[in-house]
Amino acid sequence: MFSTVLGLRTNLVTHFADDPHGLMVAGHLANNGVGAIVGGSLPTSTALATLEPGGAAQYSFSISWDINGASIPALASVENSIHVHTGSIGTVLSPGNTSVRGLIEASRAHATVSYDPNCRPATSPDVAGARHQAEHFVAASDIVKASDEDLRWLYPDRTQEETMAAWLDLGPALIALTRGADGPVILTRGGRVEMPGESITVADTVGAGDSFMAALISGLAQLDALGTPARERLHALTAEDLQALAAYANKAAAITCSRPGANPPASTELGPLTGSLASPEGQPVAGRP
């Protein structure tokens, strides 16, 4: 979830119940200044993370996904946002995925869109169906981020570079790939950058991809590259911009990996985006179904 700690005003379109887990979620969102637009009536979903010796996490899920009842406020939120992000289970698990798809389609005229497939084979084992869903959301997005694990599962018969190029052809301005300790790659029609992961002692990897995504969006906000009027700016990012974005998001992921749990860095830890023509203050952002 993307909160005001990275300078972005944010609403989260979600589902949780008035139960102990839901109250924990509600309190965490409130403490981080994130507005919640809540639909559905089933119990709060849970994900249990089990850590392997190297700090990598495996997940087991008890999940329901339905934002019925939140459609009108959710639509109002995306229509008043400069950027909307979606991904993971919310884009594949029915019946809520249909609502998410509608919100993304409605947001295109008002906002830039980002997408992170964050594939979970345990909840969507149909790889062909997941691939179809992913390509639909890639085509509807301006910014796409995926992990090497995502691409290996979705496209086992081609290289990650081939998939990034194919996704770029579907329409996005920017494709970012995270590769754990090997670091990120960012690809646009005008250039490509890659860098190694930062050297850290890993506590665990929970939340690293989300931290990378949040910092990428924050960095783009500082570059004035979010929002429908900024699409031309987004498509014209320079090699210097891409290098700065990769370093900024890489640092956010590394800080998250250096401490237990999904504990992303605050803007005071990251500092401003450097090495580009970034604005000193990012634009406000809202919306994450």
C-alpha cells in the first residue's frame, strides 16, 4: 500500500471486515494517512508468510476478494486521481477482479496507470488465464513492474528481456523488472538501464517488491511524469531519469529487505530523487484498487 510517507496522498480501494484482522488493517491505514474505500462483506483475507533460510518468503492464503458496495466511491476516487495502481491477486481473483478491471478502464482518461502482476500461483494456478489477465492489464497501463519470478512463471519458454520487449509493444511507457540481489532493469522505447542490488544483510524479503513499486511511483511524481497531461513527459524520460529511478526504487527495496516484515522506508530515509531533473516535491497521487 502506498501511503503519505513517500509524499503521495493515497486512497486504497479494498475489502476487509469488522473483525480482528480488519481492525488491524484499518488502524495501520489510518496511522499512515491512507484513505480506505471498503467494499465486500466476507471475513478479512489473510496471508501467512513463511521465511526460508535466506530470508525469501513463501505464502499461504485465505482470501476472498469482492469490493461490491464500494463501486461509486471507488469510481469517484479514480476519476479524481492523477495516478492509479493495481496488481496481484486483486486483478485475477473473482468476483472483485471484474470491478478492478472496470476501475482501471474508467481511470485511463483521468490518470496514468501502473500495474504489478505479483503472481501468486497458489491462488491463481491457471497460468494461461493469469497470462491473459496480465497482458490485458499491461496493455491498459503506462507503467509496469514485474519480478523475475513473475516472468519465469508466466512465460517459461522465453527470456525475461523478450517478455519486457513484448510488453512494451502492448503500450506502456516503462517496464521495470526486479531480480532480487541482481538488481533492477528498466526498459523504455528510448533506453534501458540496469544495476546490481544494493549490498545488505537480508532480514527477509517480505514487501520488497511493493517498496520498489511505491518508490518508482514516488520518483515519477518527483519527475512530474504522472497524470494524463504528463504522459508525453513519461514517454520522454532520459537515461539520467531512468538511472535515478532505478537507484531510488532499488534503495527502497534494499531498506525493506534489511529489516523484518513488510516495513518500507519513509521519505526521510530515502531522501529526494537525485541525478535527474526531479522536482523537489512530488505531486499528489491517489487510488489503488
